Amino acid sequence: MVTKEPTQKKPSLLNSLARGMAAGVAGTVVMTAFQQFVEMPLTGREATTPQPT
């Protein structure tokens, strides 16, 4: 007996763009947090970007 798999709706372009942007922002946040809280304290390096006063 052959069973048909349910057809999946193709995601819209807008949905794909939104998911891609969210993934990019999430990745940037994770990399920045890792650098500030793990890598910089281990190497003794300080931020080179001037901090706002």
C-alpha cells in the first residue's frame, strides 16, 4: 500500500527573509557575548572601540 506524505507549504519569501535576519542577529549576539565574556578576559585584551561617555 502506498501512502502519500502530506504536502508541505513552501515558505514565503518574506518569511524566509525574516528567519534569515533573525538568525544573523542571534549569531552576532552570541559571537559578541563570547568575545567579551570569554575571549577578552582570557587574553587580557581590552576593547579598542571608544566607549561613549
